[in-house]
Amino acid sequence: MPLNIVHDTDGLPRIILTEPTGSSAEVLLDGGQVISWKNERREELLYRSTKAIWKPPKAIRGGIPVCFPQFGNFGSLEQHGFARNRLWSLDSDPSPLPLANNQSSVDLILKSTEEDLKTWPRRFELRLRISLSAGKLTLIPRVRNLDSKPFSFTFALRNYLSVSDISEVRIEGLETLDYFDNLMHRERFTEQADAITFDGEIDRVYLSTPSKIAIIDHEKKRTFALRKNGMPDAVVWNPWDKKAKALPDFGDEDYKTMLSVGSAAVETPIVLKPFEEWRGHQELSTVSSSYCSGQLDPYKVLYGFH
């Protein structure tokens, strides 16, 4: 089936993915970025800033930006790398993944340009498959080394999630883990809380995380389940009030209704030999959860839903 590509009022071409139950996703070729994911009730599941800047090559604040070949300032390049500021192309040859000919998947590709080689002299192909199914959004990133020598990189998919009230949200699955605290010069700490809750700014990279993490939104009675492979770390970010006011592309009050929980490979860079390929896998799904009868069992969320 042909891809549905539309041009909205902002002029940026976007790909619309739909599936039979009525959910949808929107993907920009600019940055290879998912900017919308709606459930079958047309509720937006991803956060997008009320002050988002829609001018390439500026990455849009929200959705799911792709951070490559560097995440954060863990390297010499611009923060979060350059992939999110480049124009991607449709990928006509996503092998060895099987061709996705239905309307609910799209394959994108970003290749190194001569301009990129000046700042990061490595020849690569970065591919991204985005697939939509009922209650689920799957991203499969792949990086291939086209150079004659090995190179290393860090990587992240930053998932900006829409929540009802940040003070009513908790994350389960990161207890007892070590993390880098970016608010404390990347100093390493160990998480002491039973679950992560929010009452101020947070900017952390949790290390060696499990493949499943639950983001539980009490007020919306909804849980996001994040499943990931090939990206052992998890990025947790909320700017809170002061930082929100200082960021030009972030609404002053937006911090109350968003939380970024991303899949990442940061602590240990990925090393690729010539013509070797790395593949990651991320699956975001939603589960309805009721709190009338007491606590939701996080293990049911993490292990009981497929």
C-alpha cells in the first residue's frame, strides 16, 4: 500500500501511519522523528511542546527524536548528535528486515554526507523502521559502518510521553540501579527509591536497565510499557518550572504534562567493525490500569502483557 505523505500548515512533509482499530502515528522526514502517536480514541500519547519550533534543521521539541552519533554531551559533537537535524529519505531496501509493504510501517534512512564527514569523519548508514499496531509503536534503529576502520557511537531514542500530572506519575523498573546525574556534573549515584516519582527537575541516565520499564500515570489510569533491546540505558528527563521557562522552545507550564523516558546506549559506546551493523529495538505500548482496587502490580504490567 502506498505511504500517505501529507504537507501540513507548517509545510513539513509528514508520513501518516494508520491501523484498523483507529490509532495513528505521524513521522517527519526532517530528523526521522515521530511527532504524534494517537490511540484508537484519538488521544495523543506523545508530548509535543506548545512552543515547538517548526523550522528545519531545528529538531522539534517532543515526539521521539533520534540522537546519533552522540547522546548528550558525552562527546565532541553538538548535543544529541546531528541525526535529528538532518533530512532523512525513504528507504527502499531495508534488508535484512523483510519489506514492510503495509501502510502501518515506514522505513527511513540517513546516510553520511560530505558535510557530516567534516565534523564526524565516519561513513555510515542509519536506518529506522517505525511500525504501528493496535496499542503499540515499534522503532527499530540500525547503524551500519561503511568505513574501512572501526568506529564507536552513542545512541538514544528520547520518548516524550504525554501524562496527566507529573506529580501523579511513577516509573517502576529502575529501582536499585546506578545512574549518571546530569544535574550533578554526571556524578554516579545509586537509586534508593522504591519507584521514581517527581517533585523537581530530573535529568538522569540510568545504567544497565532491564528490558522492560513501566511508566504509570495514576490520574489517566494508563501505563506506558517500554520494552527495549540493544539500548541498555534509560534517560529520564523533566525540566520542572525554572528550566521550562528558560528553554525557548518549551511551554512554561508544559513540564506538568510531560515526561521523557528514553532508550539509550550511553555508558558503553557501541563499536562497529567495517561493514558491521548494530540493531536496536524499542516497543512502546499502553495498558489501561485501574487504581480503584488498590495498587497496580507492576509485574503484571512488565511481564503479563504482550
